[in-house]
Amino acid sequence: MKINNRLSGIEEYHFKKIESFKNKLINEGKDILDLSIGDPDITTNKIIIDEFLKSVNIEGFNKYPPYDGIRELKVKIIEYYKERFNVNLKEEEVLILIGSKEGINNIIPAVCNIGDFIIVPNPCYQVYVTSPMLWGVNTYKLPIREKSSYLPELNKIPESIAKKSKMFIINYPNNPTGAEANDTFFKDIIKFCTDRDIILVNDSAYMEIVREGKVPISMLQFDKAKKSVEIGTFSKTFNMTGFRIGYAVGNSKVLKELLKVKSNVDSGQFLPIQYAAARALDILEIETSKNKKIYDARREKAKNILKAKNIEYYNSEATFYIWCKVPKGYSTTEFYEKLIWDYGIITTPGYSFGNLGNGYFRLSLTKDLKDIYKYLNKIEEF
Ligand SMILES: Cc1ncc(COP(=O)(O)O)c(C=O)c1O
């Protein structure tokens, strides 16, 4: 069969494989805890669900929504950016997405031609690598390392690569490491990209999942000229992964091109989901403070157990991930399998995030504290 040969370099989405494997183990009667995918176990607030149900009764709920999203939701996002980050957005600087994964994929052809270059971190959320492959775009995989707090070292990017790159994707707070960016870094990378005419995209999926007491930051706070784009999602902030709703904010020219791609590919998100998302922003404080408490407790517990087991980890305070080092004497795969067979814990092997993830594994703290305690405690000391 003559199929797209770019697909030959791409495997089935990693978590789809883990899901089949997990179901097989469960069918065989194995007692397991899945700490692999970042899909929160916390239920969606009833206020959001009720708004969704109420919206199903509005006349026209079943019609095609506006391609760029409903005005009510855009206005709520504009208010959110103003109140939270003191960033002023106009309506044309907001575009509603069918989840951030969709936006990350579609922004690539919005900006890049076949054969162009994008700079992405290594390790990273792999959609930054596979989507460019699907669109025939090359990636320059920029190492991010613990010694630099998992922030890109901009001076290590060859000028020849920087010159020909059209886009730079970053993701803070970071998956898989849990690292956070700071003001200085954001200012530096905005300048780096502005000087070289590179569209900077921050995937801010975990922006609201930081330690209690810390103030979340948005890249747009530092981009007065609005050259860049921030992609956000309701998935993690409001425990709405299955709803599939997100947004892109920032440079209106890029968003216009993104809308061109989207309006030719999809027809927007179901209206009641958009109303539910708008309602979610009304209860932002309640939801974020609840989530922070839950994840802070899980993170602290998990770190204490890992410490006791002599498993090294990056001491992060954001996202719900912990980026751990594979103990000496094991390959990444050997340890991944050992965690499953000996202790019933499914994790994500670090190489699923790129070759520099080799030697690491990621824990996703999206299960109950009791279970995290019970299963992690089964691990022997290394
Ligand atoms: C860094 C990052 N970006 C985007 C996504 C996708 O989020 P969404 O549900 O909005 O598509 C994920 C999901 O795990 C993620 O980790």
C-alpha cells in the first residue's frame, strides 16, 4: 500500500500503547497502579458539569459553533489574563481550540512550510516532535538539562539553526520534568526569538499547577509587543481532559493563520463544552486552590518515599509529575519493567520524551494519595 512515508518514523501514540498493555495486565488479574499518563483522577466540578448540561437545552446547541470560538468564552479568557497576569488581550488575540494538543499540531502548518525548522526541547512532550514530522517540518532538538534547571541554554543554539528556524516551542511549567521558568528566562527567550524573527510558542498546559502560595506566570507578561503565542488548556487546570477545550492567545497574525488551518480541518468545539469552559473560569480560584492542595500533598509524599528508597528525582514544585533517575545498574526499560512486575507501578520511561530522557522515568501523581503511598512504599531501597 502506498501510504505517507513520513508516518514510518512515527509510532502509535505512546500512551495508547501503555493503555493496551495496562488493560492486558488488569485482565490477567495483576494488581497495578497507573502513574503513567497525565490524566487527573480528580472529578470535574459540578458547577462546570451543570453548565454543560444546561447548555444542551439552549436553542441551537447542536449547530456548528463559530470557527474561532464563542465570544462568551473569549471574553472570560481575556478577563482571566487581565486579572491573573495583567495582560491585555483583544478578541482577535484569542482563539478557542479543541484542546491544546490540537492547537500545537495546527500551529505548525500555520507558520511553517515543508522543510522549515522548529526548535523544540529534548526531552519534551512528544507532540512537538511528531506533529512537525506529520507536516514535513524539521525539528532541532535542543537539550534541556538538570544543571540548567531544565531551561534551554540559548547560547548553545547554533546561529545557523536559529537563523533558519521559524518557530521555537517551549513548555513551562514543564512536562516531563516539572521545571518552572522565571521572569529572566522569559525575557531572554523573547528577545532571542524577536531578534531572529522566530515565533515563540509557550505550551502553558500546567500554568495553574504550581505549589500553593506561588503566583503562576504567563510568558505574555514579558512580551509587550505580543510577538509570541501561548497555548492553554482547561484539561489540567479544571480536570476536564475529556472535554477537549483549550485556547491560543497572543500574536493576532499567527492566530489568523492558525484559524485558516483550523477552519479547513475542524469546525470548532461543541457549544455546551465552550459554555462549560466559560463557567469554569468563574470558579478558577476554588478549583486551583483545591488542586494545588491535592498535588502538593501527593508531591511531598512521593518525594519522601523516593528519598527513602534512594531514587533521585528533580526537586520540582509544579505540574503533577516527578522526573526520576533510573537507579544505577538498570537500563531504562529494565527498570520500567521491574516497576511493573515487582511492584505493580506503571510509569513512563524517560525515552518516551526523547533520547535525553533515557536514564529517567516519569511519575504522574494523578492517583489518590493512599494509593501513591501504598504502591511507592512497595519499592525496595536502591
Ligand atoms: C505539555 C502538554 N501539552 C499539552 C497537552 C495536551 O493537553 P490537552 O488535553 O489540552 O490536549 C499535554 C497533555 O498531557 C501536555 O502534557
